[in-house]
Amino acid sequence: MRTKLIRLSSAGLAVYLLLSSAPVTAQAGRTDHWVGTWATAGVPRPQAAPGAGRGPAPLNFNNQTLRQIVHVSLGGDRVRVVLSNAFGTAPLPVGAASVALRQKDSAIVAASSRPLTFGGATSTSVAAGAVAVSDPVNLAVPALADLALDIFLPGDTAASSSPLTTHNGALQTSYISGAGNHAGESDWTTPATMQAWFFLSAVDVAAPDNVGAMVAFGDSITDGTLSTPDTNSRWPDHLARRLAIAPREVQPHGLRRRCRPCHATSALRAGRDRPTREVRNSTSPRGSNTA
């Protein structure tokens, strides 16, 4: 049986790698083998009912840009980003998007900034219940690097009752701009901060054919609960660092898989339902494990 090199894609409540495992033909004529290097499990964030009186109003965005920081596992020379409106009931307008290497805090490495397109267009509308996969861009992404993913939202998310697709408790500081499109700008002046990811699903890199992805399916422990924010101290992060130092070849069917219900809240589907929707559709999965 042929062995495959396994790399861990780390993030969120569980490490979910979305999209087809089939190779994709790039614009330059080369055939890329896409592997998930970061992913997160989204949940719906309902809009508060008027006059509900249940604490502060939920976070919304109005003609603002989100700069969201994600920590990848596997590096590569080409990258694509998956935006998600999985729980939305209305289309999500995206006025612009970009990807760059993060320098520090909200600052990016200016020379690394790449605008993202979707079917050749610089803007897109993500259909309700769907994802949008960006066109690939050439970007040298080191293993274990931080990426800054910018999304410009030209509308007012509070003007609709459509739930926002999010992952709370990201344990990673991300940034919210003032008014306008600031995607790709090297530094932001006094942005607001948040510790959640919005409208993100996955980041894929082009990798050798013998590289696959490990899916870590678990509860809040896998999510990094009680670990220190902004330090990438979830156990999948530690495993990713170990694999980066000493990658192992494993039999894809030799990985033990235990699926059990994960910690559930009113906004979270039971763990037994998640493998069907997310793990099955992951990018180049070679096995899964839980904690």
C-alpha cells in the first residue's frame, strides 16, 4: 500500500478542510494538488431580535474591512482562500479580498500582499448556504506562518436577518477597519479588534502529490479552550510543529478514527453530524483523529 505524508491543518473547534480532493488545473497550465493548511468549523451567529434585551448587540460590520489572522501548518508556493456563507440565508456581498504574510499585529509584509479574485473578478457575492473559492495566487507561504486574510464588506450586515457564519473563541486577535475598503493595505491605524473569525472556511496550498491532510475532530479542547490567546497553543498546533520538524509517512487507513459528540451549544451542531458535512468534503484528507 502506498504511504502518504501527513500534515496537520490546524484551527478552530475542529480541523476541517473543505473542498474537493481532486487536483485543479491552474491558469499557467500546471496541475496543482491542493492540501488544506488551515481551516475552521463555522457556526451560525443569529442577529438579535429587536428589543430582545439580551445583553449588548451582536457584532456587525458596515462598509468595513476585516483583517483576520490565521496560522497555517503546511507551506507552499501557491495559495487559495475559501470564504463561507454556509449559515447565511441571503447572499453575502464581498467587495474585495486579499491575502498576505502577517508581519506583526495588524501589519502585513507589504511585498507579500496579493489581491484575490473569484472567477477573475475582484468582487463576489457568496450565495446563501455556499462557499466561494478564490482563484489561486502565487505566494511563497512558509510552514507555520501567519497569514492575514482581508475581506471588504461593502454592505451593512445588521440590515439583514441573515445569520453570520463565524467561529467564536478563535483565540487569535483579528482586526476591523474604519469605513471603506482597506484590503491589502500594509498597516492599519488603530483598528478595532475581535477574537472570532467571520466568513472564513479554509486556506489551501499547492503541495507535492504525496502530501495529505490530517483532520483533528474534537470538542473545545481541540479548539484550544483555556490556552493562551495569540500563541497558537492548541494541541493541533503543537502536533503541526512536531510534524514540521519530523514529518512521518503513515498508512492512510492506519489512522484510528473515533467519532463522538462534541461539546454543543444552541448554535453548534452535534459532533456526530459534523463529519458528514465537513470532513467528508475536506481537501486531500488522509485520516482523522479526535481528542
